Amino acid sequence: MIPPQDEGRLRAAASGTLPNGKAVVVNTDGTVSVVEESSLSVAFGSEVLFEDAVTSTGSTFDSNSNRVVIAYSDSNNSDLGTAVVGSVDPSDNSISFGTPVVFGSGGSSFLEASSGGISFDSNSNRVVICYKDNGNSSYGTARVGSVDPSDNSISFGTAVVYESATSSNNASTFDSTSNRIVIAYQDSGNSGHGTSIVGSVDPSNNSITFGTAVVHEAASSEQHSIVFDVNANRVVVSYDDHGNSTHGTAIVGAVDPSDNSIAFGTAVVFHAAASVEFKSVYDSSANKVVLAYTVAADGYAIVGTVDPSDNSISFGTAAAYDTNNTTQTSCAFDSNVNKVVFAYRGVIGGAAKGVQVIGTVSGTSISFTSPTLWHDADTQFTASTFDSNSNKVVFSYRDNADSGKGKAVVFQSSGTATNLTSENYVGMSSGGAVASGSSASIDIIGTVNEAQTSLTAGQSYYVQTDGTIGLTADSPSVFAGTAISATKLLVKA
């Protein structure tokens, strides 16, 4: 039994040994643990079937229901757009799926292989899928879905047209500052110009309304990718600019939620050669945008820094992660180990297979692990998403060695993980070391912890991911408190 709370202190059961004077987090079951790091090795679960045949896939993570949602074209059903919900079990890196649901109707609704046309709106807690509706003159179309975790199902609202012309290479992201969905696409009704549009989701009826489309590139533009930079509060669109020899190009946009509009800065070439198959991801540890792309079947990545003052972006030097017939790359940021995971169709042993590398951003550069096999067969149309509940990455793909079936596998990245988040720090342990399962005393906000050493009075201290405290913020940034003497810390005040 846990004793009553002391004034200014939390009393809770310790999970693991709790040393004296250390930073403490609260766990989901109400116990407390010392902040610490752990080492992780690469691990895979078993591949799991979700559809008998697919032609393309896209995926996102619904952080409200803690479910992965995969959208794909079902080649056994007239390429109709279909979605399926998966639940990850981190204990054995497995994933189980509900029943697939068709979101396209009246003809073929095709989710393009090159797109990232599915995203999660964390404001409305809805999944939004954008696609070229081949059953309706190939118009750009969106549908809003609501996930029910009780049976891994998803239900959709009515389809909404956002572009009444052939709309290709549809890609989307969620702007969590404006709480808007932003879609980038090629508008074939306007000479193939690169175009963007902003949408607002209404969860009451799973609908979405759009502002006026804005041209971000007045030339034919394909292979769109789009990502939201949380630090800069800007979206970044990447594409191949046919008006400039299909060079890899990026442009920064700022959303105005008052009228669902978007304004862009000046386009920047990040690779002055023919570039295709763009995918982008935001590294929340480094506060950088990472772009993956292909040049002459070589896989490259480059790190971009957004300046919100003028909606500009600058880039470091591109780095190759695989130069052996690399295509169809997807990427996800694993915030558990602060790494970028790239999954793609590569060549190992002379045959096309599923391959992955792990990238680490440092400043404006990125370095990689060696390519590693994750599917020992011909693999196409890979999509990747990070499940922040299980701290795993999920790859979905077409298995060409098994009649083109749609499958998924759960991946654990290598690296150093921490149990510290931006929200779970509660204070500093006090009253001596405590064994696991025993009652612990935690000095909480406004309380003075007197079990410190070598502090500088008047300095602010931050919790580090390894459980120490220091003068600079780590990632995540967590304020520990202010020193009032060499041995005393005023907690979180």
C-alpha cells in the first residue's frame, strides 16, 4: 500500500530501483521510474498478409486509436482504393489487421505508388486519404476516415473533389499549427503545374472543405512529396521541376487557417540533375527536413533547414545511402531512437529485394548504416510509418514473389532509446534509494530537492535522456528545475 502524499511530494510505487536525487518519470500504470537509456538492436517481426493483391501502398499512424492505417489499390478488385487498420504488438514485433474497407466507388479509385496521399489529422482525430479517382474523370479526391480500435475497422465520410481535373502524384501532410491538411499534386487541367490546396476536417460527419488551390510551380511538376516542419511551422513540398530539366526542387509554404490558403516562398533546387521518387520526413530531434530521392537508380538523402522569416529552405550536401539500383524508397522518423528509417527496393545478390538503411542527422548532414535485407524477395511499393505507441516502424509492401500480395512487417530500429518524453517527467527522487515495488518519495514542482551535487546556483537545469541533468536542453527538451545551491534544486519552478 502506498502511504498518503506528503506536502510537495508525490508518493508512488517504484518500477525498478530508484536511486536518490535522480530525475523520475511516471509510467502509464502510475508507477515511477528513473530516467534512463537502453540500447536497441535491429529486429523484425514476421510478415503478415493484409490483402491478396495490391498495386501500391501508403500508410499513416493514428495516434488517437494507436493504430496503423494502410491505404492501397486492390488489383484484385479493379484497383479500387482500399484501407485496412493494423494493431502492433511490441512484445513480439507482430501486427494484426481488421477487415479491409473500400473507400473508392463507382469505378477504379487509384492510390498512386509515387504518392504519400494518406495522413492523420491529430486535431480532428481523423485519417485523410487523397487520390486520383479514375472512376470520376481522374479528379483529385479526398475522403475522411474514422478508426475504431475495438475491431480495427475504419469508416469513411463522403468523397470530396478538390481538383476537377486529372490530379496526379497526390501527396498530403498535416499542419499541426494551423490544424489543416495540405495536399500537393500535379494539375493536368493546368498544364501539369505543381499545385497545393488546404483542407479543414469536420469530425462530426467525416467531411473536409478546401480553400482555393495555389500554384507552387508554374511548370509541369511530378513526384510530389510534402512534409510539415513543426519547428518552423511550415510545409515543405518537393518535386521534379520539368521546367528546369526535372531537377530536384523544394519550396516552403505557410498556411493561413482563416481562409484555408497557403503562401509560398521561392523554389530551391537541391539536386541539379534529373531526380525522381521523392519522399520526405521531419526529424523532430534535429528540427530538420530530410528528403529521400533517386538519381539514375541511386538513392540519395539531403537535409534541409527551413527559415520561416522568408519561407526559404537551405540544404546541406546530398549523401548516397545505396548506389545499387535503388528505387521506390519510403521513409519514417523513429522518434524512439531519433533516426530516419529508409525502406526501399534495392538489389542484393543480383536480385531486387526489400532493403533498409538507418540514417542519423547531424547538423545539415546525414550518415547511414550499411544496407540490410528485410524481405528476401522482389519487393515493390513500400510505405513506412512510425507507430509512436509501440515505438516501431511498420513497412507495407507488395510481395512479387507471392503473387503480388499486400504484406506488412514490423521493424525495430537500432540505437539508443530513452523512457523520457516531453510530458512524463514528474520530479526528483528523495529520501534515499528505493527498491522496485517499494514506496518512493518524489519532489515535485515547487519543491526543493536536496540530493544534488556540483550545481551552480541560479542556473537552469534540464533532464538529459540518460537521467542526468545538465545546463543545455536534450531532445526531448525537459526542464528539471533551477539550482538554488550546489546541492539544492527547485524542481520545475
